[in-house]
Amino acid sequence: MQSGPDIGWYIQRFINELMPYAVAAIGITLISVTPLGRAAVSWLKGHVNRGRAAQLAAELEQVRIELGEVQERLDFTERQLLNSANPAAPQPTKHRIQADTPSRLRTPV
């Protein structure tokens, strides 16, 4: 009299149901040690290339400097227009962001 399935049935079920997961885990582990796999893992973790971040920060600072120069030109043009229209009018005060103000956004190095 047999009370249930024999041990072979359990082994066969283990192999049939868990083997695909074991193969996938081994495959992912082997792929993750290759350069492409390490790049994918880094991308999945959300790491940013620090060199690229530093380059973007430098470009942002350059854009801020150029924006400051454009704002100075606009202020000059506004003053010239005001002076030509009404020479007795008071000069406008500077209310724009200066290019030499320190950047509020700093990237970690």
C-alpha cells in the first residue's frame, strides 16, 4: 500500500519546475561578468557616467555665462532706447542674474 507519490516524482517535479529558474539565474550571472553585462548592470542601477556629468556641468556653466552676456546686452539696449526716447528719464536698475554668480547646481565629483 502506497501512501503517496514516491521520491522520484518529487525529484522530477523539482527539475521540471525549478530548473528554468536555475538556468536563468546562472545565465544572468555569467552575462553580468562580461563588459556588456557590467554596463547593463550599471545602467540598471542608475549610475551616471561621472565624466559625462562633469562635461554637462561645464557646458551648463558656459551657457549661464553666455546668458549673462545676452542679458547685459539687453540691458544696454533698453537703456539706449530709454535715453533716445526721453533723455531725462531715470536709469533702470539691474534686476537680472549676473553671469559671475556662483552656480547653485553643483555635481558631486
